[in-house]
Amino acid sequence: MKTVDNRALWILGVKPGEGREQIIASYLKAGGYDSCLGTFENLATGRPLGIVLDISPCSDDGWGLLLRIKNDPATRNIPVLPVFLSEKGAVGGVFPVAGFFTTPIDEHYLLERLAVYGLTEDAETWDLQALVVSRTGEERLSRAAESVGFEVVKGYTGTEALALVSIKPKYLAFCCLMLSDMSAFELLEKFRLFPYSRNIPVFILLKADMKDGEKSAVSREIAHLVSKKQLTCEEFLNYLRRRE
């Protein structure tokens, strides 16, 4: 495998020499993607196509890498696909989030990114709702969403968020990484089970700094979502757009 290729998807969170990247690299190749092991230090200059990031308990500080990527203006716009790799590299889970923002929210950056994604174009024309799922309500984020025409609806737990999307479809959602009753990744998985919420773009809100205990707790929480069996190549590629 190449060491660096800025046209490739870079795999991060895996230590060189372990070989844990081999299965997912073979899956990516089958989908038409080149891949290579990358490092945070080379991201700003390398500008890869995207990042496949291991956030499992076996990762090489996957959560720390994610925070470094999203806290740095030079790298925060690079797309990140979180995955769960077992100790031997089996692909146990894929979490296709729309993106990540660190808190406290930078309102200008938030609106800039939503515009780049094309998510603000119809907000003033149509009656569109943005769901904010957080124990605090995220007032700064809510004001920013309302300023471009969204009606903001707030849920303070994952259970409440599920009830709200069943009442009326939401155009997009923001969710804190950890809620009182579930993680944002569990909520994402539950959204995918129902036709009314399956395609909601979900942005995850990260604290700008996480303690080691918090990182471990989140990884353990996500481990509970991962099935014992390895995802097949076909199952994995269902989360990615195939390249010819």
C-alpha cells in the first residue's frame, strides 16, 4: 500500500505495521478507491480525497485525531468517515455522518459549510425544520440556523428526537456526541431504520477538548452498536459512492 497519495482516501487511527487497515483497504479498492495510511501531520499539505477514521477502542487515539482535524482550520473541511475496526481489522461498523462541528459553535463557519453542502438554499422558501438534539439547547447554533430561515426544533434526549422526527420530517439535524440516553451514533443508527428519518443529514457536535476517560467511554458506547460479524465488502460499499 502507498504511504501517501492526495488522490486517495487516507486511513487514520491505525498504527503502521499492525496491518489492521488491510481489510478495509481491500474493500475500498473494490469500490474503485485508492487508499493509504496517512498521518495528521501530512493532512494540511496532502489534502486527501477524504479520511476513513477508526474510532474503535483498538484505534490509535481515533477521537484525539478527529478533534485535531476538526479544530484545525487547515484540515477541518476534509470529509471524515468514522468506522469501527476490530483488533484484527474486521469492519464492524460504518457511521456516515454529514459532518462534525466543534463547540462552542463558530456561527460564520457553520453557515459557510451548510451553504457549501447546499443545505441553506431552500430554507427561506420552504417551511423546513432543523432538529437540534442537545441537553443544553445550543442557543448559538439555533440562532445561526434561524438566521437563514430554518425553524429550529429542539430535542433534549435521543428518545425525544426520535419522537419529533416521527411527527414531521426534519430537513437536517445537529446532535451532541453524547446524550443522556444514547450516543449520537446510536441515534444515527435508529434514524436509518425508519423511512421518515433515513436520509436526514446528521451533523455531530464535538467538545473542542475531550479527556481520555471521555474518549474511552464513547468508544465503548459505540462498541455496543457493532454486530459481532464482519461487514462484507458489499455491505461496506453500500455506504460509499462507487467510483468507476
